[in-house]
Amino acid sequence: MSQFKRLFVMLGPQMRYSPALQRAAALAESSGALLDINVFVDDVDTFGLMSDGRERERLLADNRQWLADAKEQLADNGLDVSTELLLTRDPLGSAVEQIERLGCDLLIKDVQHEPVLKRLLVTPLDWQLLKDSPVAVHLVSDVRLPLPRQIAAAVDLNLHGAGEHLDDQVLRSAHALALQCNAELHLLHVCDAAKTHIADFGAGTVTMPGFEGSVRAAQRAAFNRLGDHYEIALERRHFLEGPAIKAIAQYVSHSRIDVIVMGTHRHDALHTFLGGTTSHVLEHPLCNVLAIKAVR
């Protein structure tokens, strides 16, 4: 039985049969989940300079026809599908409103790779969705196969209280997805020694003797406890060291992982999650991220 019952697919007017739609259709087929396909047309960027409405109506009509064809094709494959075309000046707000109105529990969207300059000037929509979506977000960059075959649960182990609970949520979600897709479950953690330093109240950054080794040993012990609890084979446990962004990028490049499951706190996601590791992980062309919301 799937943990997700209603899938919200967010597409642009030119996306069509994109990796996100392929993944969503495969997940819906494997679980019996409802599939809501939504095409978002940006009213500001697309039509702001148009002198008349002919191009606008042509684009809207073209997308309506494509949605009708896609619905028919997917329904012929046994899927329960609904579609909607949204003309909006606020894609984020419209998506959140749609998700809450429809009662969806997973948002699926293609990764939108933004130029560096644009990221400096405007917060990318993907980052905003990871922060403000009321449900889990699956951002898809590429699909080797429609259903994932190797899934990695990335745990933090540095946090306490809510962070420990979030690690457990990440593992439960990754475990459920692996069962649904008949996929291998891997456990991933990056121990960054640079973050084990203690600031000495303005006197610079210092490290207590043996402190890094103690932190590393404590994290490895916690890591193995999680692996034992979820019965993850030793060869599928990956305890990495170094800067998190670099370590995860290398891991993705040298593995066949289809999805990395990560956790995010809604209230501080942009600062601690999107502004760091995950925003860079999403830039990897073969990395698909499933971001799980912290449940308070």
C-alpha cells in the first residue's frame, strides 16, 4: 500500500511528457493513487508584451487539447486522472491552493535548472516549493526507469529533538517507497568534520582535542542503529566524510541511485536546507530528490 494517495503533477506549458509526468504515472500505476495533472501558464512572463490575445488563446487551446489527450491515454492504461489548466501570476500560491483544495499528499515537478545570475536575483520556484509546499515534494531531473530501483535515505544525525524525529520520517518514507517500487533501500549520511568545531566567543574557531573523533564515532553509532532498525544491509550503508555538497554529488555520480529522500523543516527550510546542500544537490543532472516535510 502506497503512503501517497493523490499525486499533484505540476507542469509548464511546454513540458508535455516530461520525466516528472513519467515518474508520476508510474507511481500512480504501482499504487492506485489518483493523478492530478496541472499545467501552469505564467500570465505575466508569457503575455505581458502581447498586443492582442490571439497567441494567448492559441497557447491555452493547445494545452487544453494536450491535457485531454493525455488524460485519455493515461485513463486507457487504467489510471484515475484529472487535469486542469491554470493561468496565473502566482505559480507558488496557485500550486499550494490547488494541493490543499484537492487533498493531494505529494507534489511532483521537473527540476527547473536556473542560471546562476537568475538565482542571485530571484528565488527559484523549486526552492520556494520545497519551503512552502504543505506536502512532500518530489523534484525530478531525469528518470532512468519510470519507477526508481535504488533509493537512498539521507539522514542528518547532527540535529536533536525534532531533527532526530525527521530522520525517522525520512527513513519511513524511503522504506515505504522502496517497498512500493520493489527498489533497494540505501542509507546515506555525510559527516562533515568542519562542522564539529566550537566557536570560542569571538576568539576564533577552535577544536577541542579528540572532539572530532568523538563526534564521528557518535554519528557512526547512530547511523548503524538506524541501519539495524530498518534492516539495511551493510553494503547499502554509506557513511561519507567531507563537505556535504561535494560528498553527495560524488556519491550520485558514482552510484545508480534514482532518488535521494531528504527531510526539511518548513519554517527554516530556505536557510538551512535550500540555501545549502539540497539546492546544490538539485543541480546534479541525474539527481531526483524527494523532500519530506517535518511533522510537528
